[in-house]
Amino acid sequence: MDKDAFFWKIVHGELPPPRAAEVLSIKFTAIDSDAGTIEVEFFARPEFTNPAGNIQGGFLAAMLDDTMGPALAATLAAGQFAPTLNLNVSFERAAKVGPVLGKGRVLKKGKDVCYLAGELYQEGQRIASATATALIKAAAP
Amino acid sequence: MDKDAFFWKIVHGELPPPRAAEVLSIKFTAIDSDAGTIEVEFFARPEFTNPAGNIQGGFLAAMLDDTMGPALAATLAAGQFAPTLNLNVSFERAAKVGPVLGKGRVLKKGKDVCYLAGELYQEGQRIASATATALIKAAAP
């Protein structure tokens, strides 16, 4: 880990958390940048529900993006960032208002192209899974 | 179109809009249920930004889900709903705070399995595209 990377500055309170992460009530509960794994807690708010009263799939996609992105961000050097190019989500069970556990991992970290995977759980059951492709870039100075 | 279907009841103000749609500031600007196409306006809020100040990809995924879902919902009969099984999003350009135009269409409406496609635009440029698979089900009575 590079403690000057933006991810670790956020974790250590030296930079504010991104606003998108605040909307999702994100909390990092375990980060292992050597293994490329992360565990994250979210809260699925009543404002995220669809006409059936379940959490709209798109907000689960947002949580998965915010699980897999940090798994990779924790491994980046200062001055690097890694936008998501593609996100593929499978919705496995209806999700309810309440806490959501996210588990993310870096499947492969290439020189620039990276492959990521993540899952969401509620009450011990997997509700959604995803893979993503991200590209490491140099941040503008 | 079936004016007793939940989608049309929402459009006609007989049912409240889903809360997830309110968070995304959704407005339907064109609906053609015979063609299976829809145009939707969203507003990408400052709360949806990532550390780079762009809109977090997951919230674009949420908008795409809320573009493609209604394209199909507009064609359903009363008592039917169609959860998204899988959502595959490509992020083509950085998205900024501001209005977003969504265009969705039903690629194939089967007896139960449906294939959908959608794109998002900002200032005339495509920022993201997606495909989705949805399954038509009978709502619980």
C-alpha cells in the first residue's frame, strides 16, 4: 500500500469521502491491499426502492462499483486512479431496505488493465454479484 | 398499452413514482409502447460524484436500469412485473453533474425472457451504454 494514494488518504481522514460513497453509507470493515480484497458495509435506504418495494437493481450496481473500485484503489500508487470501463451485474435475490455487506477482490492487476469481482450479501445470503474491468491511469497533476 | 398496468398508473399519477426514480429525478419525455422505446430525463446530482468529481459509474448504471426497465414496463399488462436479472454497462465518457438523457428500447420481448438496451447522453455525447435481461412475472395478488 502507498499511504499517499488518494484511497488511503480517504481511509485515514486526510481527504473527505466521495459524495457517492456517502449516499450509499459506505464503511470499510476490512482492507487487505496485498491480497487485493476488501469488505464494505452499505445501507440500502428506503429512497432506493422500486415499485415492488425492493432495492432498485441500479443502486445495487452502484454498491458493487463502490466495492470493487476500492479493492483496486487500495493497491494503487499516489497519482494513479482507475476508472471502471465495464460493469456486469447479476441480480440473484430481491434486496430489502437495510444493511448490505459487500466483498470485492482484484482478480488480475495488469500494468494498466485490471479485472475485478464483487458480491453483495444481506442476512448471510448473496443478493447480487458482479465483475468489472478497470483501467489504471495517471491522474492529471 | 394496458392503462391498468402499474407503469401507466404511475405515468398518469394514479400511483406514486418509485422512490428510486425520485432520487434520480426521472422524467419521462417520450414513451412508445408499440415500438418498445422510451426517452427519459435524469439529473446527475453532486451527491453522485466520485473522488475525481465525475458521476460514479454505479449511479449511471442505476439510470440505465431506470431507462430500460420502464421501456419494458410500458408494454406489460396489469398484474405483470419484470425484474432485471442481469445488467451490463459500458462507461464510455466521464459524466458530469447535470442533466442526463436516457434512451431505452426492448430488443426482444419473449413470453417471459426479455432483452433490453439503453444509452445515456450528456450534451449530445453518449456517456454510457448497457444491455439487460429481464424476466416477466405475475405480481403476487
